[in-house]
Amino acid sequence: METSQKLAGKVALITGGNSGIGLATAQRFVAEGAFVFITGRRQAELDAAVQTLGAQAFAI
């Protein structure tokens, strides 16, 4: 998938970003260049999501 980096330098907060639609949204935002902060109820899943998303993602 080719990305435009139209979110480069932007910051996003995604609730429920550790799974499902929230995780898919976070993946797309990171692919478009955004820094992403995700929240979720299960710490283990949050940690796994951050590992999947890479250096531009943070769990809060």
C-alpha cells in the first residue's frame, strides 16, 4: 500500500487502539506518518499493539 504521509508530524489519540477497529486505525495513522497514542483496558494487549505499530506508537 502506498501512503501519502499526509499525517506526518500530527499526533493522534485512539481509544481502544489495542485491538479491532482501533488497532486498524492506529496502523493506518502510523503508515500515514502520525505519532499515535493508544489506550485500552488490558495492558498486555496494549504492549503487544505498541510492538506491532512501531516507534511512532505509545500506550497510555
